[in-house]
Amino acid sequence: MPKTCNVLLVRHGERLDEADFREWIKVLTNDTQHDPPLTERGRLQAKGAGEIIKDMLDETGNVKLYASPSVRTLATAAELGEVLGIQEMRIAPGLFACAAAARRIGVPNLMLANPGSARFSEATRDKVLPHSKHVGALTDSFDDALDRIVGKTPHGHTAIVVTHREGIGYHNYKFGRRVATSYCCTVRYTCTHDDEKKASWKMVSVATPDVKKG
């Protein structure tokens, strides 16, 4: 019997290398060159997206939070989780596969072995580490990751998926839609699926938090 769930694709917040090149150079190392952190504005955007999402959800608590394993997506998901009261984050490698650096270098070479590495600020590390687990395989594609997430989301439940601009753009392009994916843009879908057919996606809304440059 087909089941319908809700899926929210969320782009990460503002990344340092695109916002302030001088500050980016100060923290740039061989370890961080392909995985820039969020700016302070990026964290505020993530909190703003959390408030937007809060208005979309019911009060059942039937929500799971997934994230790509990049620093910027994990930090965005950590802020969302704090706003929404979600205690556990699921880290899905395939959600990183769409990003430009991952396509060039490969997810296994970019994947964080330990999400509490020195590449995280203390605040972010405290939010990510205590309640996180990995799901899926290092070789998953973006489509593989989404299919896995949808398959694990029960009827009437919601999956929040923090990923990258390229993945959201690609996903919508498949269905003949184009969406302006600003930082922390949240695209809401209903997704109907069963065990024998590909999921059927329907876009419901697009929302972006309004956080001015400070």
C-alpha cells in the first residue's frame, strides 16, 4: 500500500569562503580547503530556517533530521536541531555526493571520519557529537541517499534533509522545476512511494529566512 511522507530539502547556511575571502584565508589548510565552515550569518540563517520549519510541522514529533557530512551542512543541521528540539542527527554520505568538491575528489576522500574533528567550533562539536549516527554507504549517490531516506520515513512522518545547492537544483530539474536555492532555502515536498515503484514527488512550498548582513 502506498505511503506518503513529507520531505524538506534544506540548503546549508552562508559559507565562509564565499562571504569573506580574507577570513577564509586565515583558516584555510589542506584539511579545510574543500570544506569551508559557516559564517556567523550562516548560523543565524540556519536558526531562521528552523523557525520556518517549525511552522510547517505538526506536534507529533514524527521528524527525523538528516545531513550531508560536510562541516557547513552538519553545522546547519545542528542549529536546526536545536531550534526544533531534535535530539539525533543522521549523517548520510550520499547527500554530499552532489557537491562540486565531492564530484571532483570523491565522498570517501572528503568524508569526516569523526564529526568532532578540530574543523568544528567547540559549540558545533557539542551539538553534533552527542546524538549522531551514520546511515547509508560512502558510495551512495545523491539519489541513493534520498531513496534510502524516503524508504525509511513512515507514512505521515517528516524527513528534514540538509544538503547542498547542487543536489536541490538537480532534484528539482528532474521534475522540470527550477528553484532559486539561496542559503538555507527550504523546499517542502510530499512524497508518495511503495516498495515496487519509484517515489512520486510533489513540491509544496519554498521558503528562505531573511537574515540581513551584519
